[in-house]
Amino acid sequence: MTIVIHRSIFRLAAVSSICVAGMIATPTVAEVTAFKQAVAETAALDDDLAAFYRANEFQSIWTGSDELAQSRRNALLSALSTVEMHGLPADRYDVSGMMARLQAAQTAYDQGAMEVELSRALISYASDVGRGLLNPSAVIDEIKRGRPEFDGAAVLAEFSQSNPVEFLRGLAPQSAEYARLMRAKLQLEAQIAAGGWGDVVASSNTLRPGDTGNAIVQLRNRLIRMGYLPRTMTAEYDGAMQAAVLQFQQKHGLNADGVAGPSTIEQVNVSARDRLESVIVAMERERWLGVDRGERHVWVNQADFTAQIIDNDIVTFETRSVIGALSSDRQSPEFSDVMEFMVINPSWYVPRSIIVNEYLPQLQANAGAVGHLQVIASNGQVVSRNQDFSQYTSSSFPYSMKQPPGPRNALGSVKFMFPNRYNIYLHDTPAQNLFSREVRAFSHGCIRLDDPHDFAYALLAVQTDDPVGYFQSRLRSGQETRVDLQTPVPVHLDYRTAYSNADGSMEYRRDVYGRDARIWSALQREGVEIASVSG
């Protein structure tokens, strides 16, 4: 969309001519002075604006009848008129009000004030679409991300030297994921406008192949509207419906058996509006990421209970994971770092919080408790259990604890390290039974992997011709061995209840930690909204 502003409302500029009734005129010294005074006074209220205009000697970048100034205005007003495509609130920018003020600005001073208002709008838009509306760590403590760094003066300076349309288009995340989420948002909005996904499935019973009845018709209709089932008039849970249910389960992180049990029906009944909320939250999360994920990177989606190695947007390895338990003190945090090495046959150095909260009470009751762990003095020596641990409190307990390498080690046979202040890493585990669960939230915060050896092979394959033999020889030694990654790999611990595949198809997951619900509430407080439509 192109927004044309009549040139006469910008009849004054600090360094340009004006066109009035077909005549060319030059602004007076008084007009120039009034314009610059307005710019200086209005910009002084914001550090970024003040810095830019001081460096620019209070010259105009928006005001004037020349083609460049008009193209800048049109590009900005067009971008601000389509912010809802990004899940941003249109009222935040008040485009119609801005246009009215532009038309009403007849004096040099008023036009100087509008010059700064346009720059302020650009800075606000650049910040919102480029790094998100919210400060993530302020919304949820477990999100260890701040908003990406931002320099409004630099944004204005670069914009003034760039093609305005291309510059504004490049402010949003340029990742393939963000583009696919935008498409999903448009598709869901169209679906909601068409009535959503129809009646919910009114059944608390498991629906199986061969079943008939009203609930089967409701399930059929929703699967058709969601795109999992071709149009059909069947009222029987037939083979086609079983295949559709199986595909739905796979796309929603459910145990895929083709039978519509309570958890499947619960997810089938989630409305298109709720899915749209998840997509908008995912777009905000993508803005928070703030960095290129890396051509090769490790992606841990906590809501999906998986860990992946991704090469050039293609998942080249995936394994199930166990994340932190649901209690607030055990939830896995979200952050990005760089994986530097792995440790084969690791020792487990017990975190202080676990020592004092879980193991110290057991030692106080029985000095021989948790015998698989060593009590370690500050000099590194193993401490005798022949003492009275009841003399210590959680603050005065002077020892650390560790579990040596071995088949019962809590970290299993390997851990993957990206050193960080939260003491979080990826690791093996002897508790393999947990990986069969649909919701896998059981750890103290670290990420447990179902196939850690294959994960290690995939990482090592880029630096050795025989990753399996290399790894296994060190594993068989029984010795704790550090293996550096010759090319460190970015690792992102994130949480997405809505995400896309490379083919553009969408997947959805439960909000097990309730984080996305809190983010959506915060976005609503900022003015983001969805038209109220059932379905």
C-alpha cells in the first residue's frame, strides 16, 4: 500500500525549496530557525532523538516536497498501517492521528515538531518489530533473555542513508521461522473469520476405529476444517479418519496411535483463536532471540520435549528430552549459549540447592544415607561419613557432594557443556523409563536426552571420520574425559507452543509451564488483541 501525502503540508524544510501555487520559494531565515528550534526542543525529550539530531545539525529527513522525503514518509506510514501483520497493536502508532497532525502542521515550528514525531514513530516501530514489545525476563523470571540491544540514533542514521522501503522491511526478524509464523497467522485469521473449526467434540470417552455417532461427526468436521482430513460424509471412524487422527497427534506432540483418547480430544477442541494466540506469542519470542540461530545449532524446545541439531534450517538429528519439573524452583530456564565440549564418563557435582534441600536432611537422619554420593571437603578429599551431620544447617554445611562416573551416575555416560551461570547442560540419564511419557517434565532443570550417544556422534561427525569408534573408545576407558568441539555450536534453550516445519506446516504443543499464557496476557496489556470469534 502506498500512502500519498499532499506535498503542500510539507511546504517548509530546513534545506529544501517549497512549492506553493506552482511557485518556487525559499524558506526564510526565521522559518528555518523556528523549524530547528522545534526539532531541538522536541528531540531533547529522548536521548536517541537528541543524539541523532545533534549529529545531523537538526536537519530534516522527513520534511520537504522532494521525492526522497515523500518516499520516506510514505514508507513509514505504510509500515505503521500494517503492523498487525506482525502481531503488533495498531493503536500503538495512531497512524490516522499522525496523518491529521501532519495536515494541520502549517507553521515552521509545528512542522519541526512533526519531524521529530515521525522519527520517534520510526524508533518505536523499529524496536517493537525488531526486538519485541516485552522485556522477556521482566515477564517471566525463568526466561534469561533481555531484549536485544537497541540504538535508536543508529536506526535513524542508517534509515536516512538507505532505501526506506527496504530498510523498514528488514527491521523484522529475517529468519525463515518468522516468515512461516506470519503466514500461519494470516491463515488462522482467515479460518477464524470463516467460523473457526466448528463445533467441539462433545465426548469424554475414547473414540476408536469403527465407532459411529454424533461425536464422530464432530471429530470428522473439525479434522476437515483443520486440514487433516479430506471432505467426506462418513459418520464412521474409518481408516481415513484414523490416519487423520494419527497425523494430528504427530503435529501436536501426542502419543500417536490413531485413537482419539481424552488428551487427543482435548487438543482437537483447542480453538483456532487459542492457536492464533500461540502463533503471536511465538512471533514475539522470535523477536526476542535477537541473534542468528547459526547455520548449525542445537535447538531445545522445552514445550516439545525434544533436542535437535539443525543444519541450514533442516533437522538433521532429533531426540526426546526430559525438562525441568513443573514446580517453579525446578523449571528449565530459557537462554542461548555456545556448546564447547562434552564430558564422557562424567562425575556429577551435586548443585548446592539439591545438597542442602534434599540430601542434608537425609544425612542428618542417617549419616549413611545416599551412599552413592561422596561428601567432599574444600581440599577435594572425600570426607568420612562417621560424623554428626545434624550440627550443620543449610547455610553452614561446609561440604560439597559428587557422584563418581559409573552406570548409576545421575548424568549417565555423557554430558554436553555450554558453561553458563545457571549450571544447565544436556546429559544422559539412567532413568530411561521417563522418555515414554507424553509430558516429560521431571528434572531439576537440566535437559536429559533419550539418545545421548547418537547426539554425540552427530556432533563429532564434523571433526572425525569415525565418531562412533572415537566416542566408544573413551567410554570404555571408564575415565572422565573431556572432548572439545573443534567448532563450538550455538545452543538455544527455548519454549515454543507453536512452531513451523521447513515445509511450512505448523505444530502445536501444550503450555506445560504456563509461560505462553503469561506472555499473551502481557501482550494484551500492550494492546495486542484478536477479534472474538468462536471455533
